[in-house]
Amino acid sequence: MEKTKKEGILLVISSPSGTGKTTICKKLLEYDKNVHLSVSVTTRKKRKNEVEGTDYFFRTKKQFLNLKSENSFIENAFVFENYYGTLKSEVLRRLEDGIDVLIDIDWQGTRQISKAMRGNLIKIFLLPPSINELKKRLSERNSDSIKEINFRMSRAIKEIKHYDEYDYVIVNNNLDNTFQKIVKILEAERLKLSKQLYLSDFVKKLSST
């Protein structure tokens, strides 16, 4: 059978802090070599061992604002005195090459991406099994103060209310099970007719033989 060209999938995964999103994203990138993590533009200074174009695209504030004025981002935000944004050109380039792009971002960024991409993405939201379990996970990190934990809990409750803006919602009560569900979602989305470009030409060849 002749291999048909496929368009990549833009996959967004969101969740409150402590729900396991970072771990799941790392597992997905290790498991599936066709999934690539989106590289953001930032105005913060490059840290030791960070690589331009791999960790971030490092730009000055002026360069960033110029890109923003040109509508170059599918999402952008100002966090801790620095700007961050996702370049539309980079995302589209990978998708056109058949590469799936993973973006780990909050609900506000997802809203921006939805408008910029006009629905050309798959959105997954991870929920904690319970509020008590979420607080337990945050407490077990041993890196946050009580004040920080309470702040994250308050923020998590607000974020959870936006679950209905996503295509898929998974309660992460088991990391492996949640990961397998995301793999199945990705596999199913890849088989959608809209993602299999030039399939009509292949069918024409079948019909003419």
C-alpha cells in the first residue's frame, strides 16, 4: 500500500499544578518520536546549558513585541517579568511536515490557541481524583511553602472550572492508565480523514485498477 501523507496534530494538555501533566508529557515525548514539544519564544535570559531553538527561542523585549504586533504568536503571556509566546510559523511548519506538536499550557493559553488555530487542535484536560489528593501531591513535593501550596490550591480550583472547554477530560487517578488513554486518543485522531492528506488520490488509484 502506498503511504499517504498525513498532517500533524496540535495537541494541548492542561491541568492544575500537581495533577501529573508534566510527567505525562515527558512520557509521551519518550514513547512517541513523532510527537515534539513546542518551543516557545521568551525574553528571559538564557540559563547555563540551555540551547537556542531547543529549549527556547531567546529574544529581546523589543523583538518579542515586534513579533506580537505582527500577530506571529498563537498564544503569548507575561509571566514573572518576562514574555513567553508560541510562534505560529513554527507550529504550522511541523504540522505540515506531518509532525505532531505538543503544547503544555493553561486554559488561558488554550483559549488563545483555539482562536488562532480555528479549532485545528485537540485539547485534553486532566483532573485530580479529589481535592484532598491534589493537596497531598502538592504537599509531598517538599519544595513549596504552606503559603505557596494554598495559593496553588486556590488557583487549581479556578482552573478546574474550565474543564468543559476541552475535547477530552481525564481524571488522573492512575498515571499509567491516564497515559494509555492519551495514547489512544492520539492514535484515533491520526486516523481521522481530515488528517490523512491525499487519501482521495489513493482511493482514485484503487478505483481505477
